[in-house]
Amino acid sequence: MATLGIPENTIRILQKYDFHFQKKFGQNFLIDPHVLERIVAAAEITKDDFVLEIGPGIGTMTQYLCENAREVMAVEIDQNLIPILQETLAGYDNVNVVNADILKLDIAGVAEKYNGGKPIKVVANLPYYITTPIIMELYESHVPLESITVMVQKEVADRMQAGPGTKDYGALSLAVQYYSAAEIVANVPANCFMPRPKVGSAVIRLTCHQHCPVEVEDERFLFRLIRASFNQRRKTLQNGLGNDPGLPVSKSQAAEAIEAMGWSQTIRGEALTLEQFAQLANYLKNSIKV
């Protein structure tokens, strides 16, 4: 069976099936064995693991996952790739290919059925246009997750692990840090893909927290607060919260809360840590009874 990490084998299978890349699915296939090995190593895949792979493409990384995992479910949205996957993965009896949109899949049900409800590992080479919605859906649906190891746009990886006061810090940084510990494990140049993307890429490993690092009374309110704080990031925190139509907080209530926290009235959202946002959310929740 041909290893797809080798570019010639990838080209051969694409030509055989007269496959055309679909821009709407953001398809860029990995063609570098070293990067593929790095992803599997970073995800710490063992023979005990059930792995959910999002966007297997022609099965390049899937082959590596099947070699290392107990069982793999590969979820592919493009039905034109299903016949190719049936060929490239024919040599493995520990893979289940599913033609579905990951955002509509019952992942908790998958974890229950294939892993006895225990936390699963997710591995993906994600389409860059839909990276954030997929990762947020995985987090917010509270499916049992051990880790998410994904190839993403370098700029997005930087945002995921950014800290307060930096230009990359924002709502995504805080969401990732609320649910997991983020670590960039490899930077990946464009020539490792077919076709070449116009941007640099990175592999980031998100190790999911067993226990949330902050205590917050209302998770949804916390994230509404965070989004309002960064919607107009050059504004002060007081104006950001007071001007957001989706947040039931007036400017005077925001000012009162900021004073109660002991912060300057000119502080911006980008200066606050996750813990400080949690403190603010709890204070507002109790003082204005939202």
C-alpha cells in the first residue's frame, strides 16, 4: 500500500481519481512525512487510543494514525473523497470513514459508542476558514476530550497561545486557555502542502483541562463579557461593555464593577487575564442579577 506522505504517491492517487481541489472546503493536503510523524508524536497516540480525525482528505495522516492508534474515525465532508479514502485506507481494519460535517456530528455519542465515554483525542489538518468554529464547537459542546492536536494557520496558532497585553491576545486566546493548555509544537512551511497555501502554518496541541482553571458562575455570561471587551479593542473596558447591545450591562454598572475590582477606569480588555475576567463576570452576575 502506497504511503501518501510521499508526494509522488499523492499525485498518483489524485490523477487516478481525477480529483480537483475544492476551494470551498479549504483543501491543502500534507505531503511531508516528517511533519506527519511530528503531529502523531505531539498527539501522543498509543494503541489504547480512539482518535477522531477531522478532514482526512485522501487519508495521508489517517494512515499514520491507523498505524499508531487502537481505532480511528475519519470525518470527511467532501463526498468526492470517500472513494479515494476507501482505497487508500483499505489495508487498515481499525478505521471508520464517515462522510459528514463535523459541526453536525454527535461527537459525545461517538465518544460513548467507540470509547466508552472516556476522553478522546482529536487530530486534524483543519481548513483555515473554519478553524475557530470547529475548535469552539468541540469545547462548548463539552464532549469528553483529552487533547486536540491540529494544523492551523500560524497566525491563529499565535492567537491561541497569546497572553494579556500582546497584539494577538483576544477572545480566542481566552477561550482556548479556559478549556485547555496550548503549545505550538511545529511551524510548517507552505511547501509541505499540496496545493501550497498562501500563509504559514503551525501544529498546536491543546491539552484539555480536567478541571477549569478559574471559578465562574455562568460560563456563557463570561464569554459574552469577553467578546464585548474585544469587539472594539481600542476602547476602554468600560465603553466596550457599556456599548455592547448583546450585554445587559450599562456604562455606569461597568464603571462601578471596574472600581470594585480596584482597576483604572481607562483599563482595556486586552490587559485582563482569564482570572480577572472570571472575577469581573462573577461580580457583575451578582450585582446586576443577569
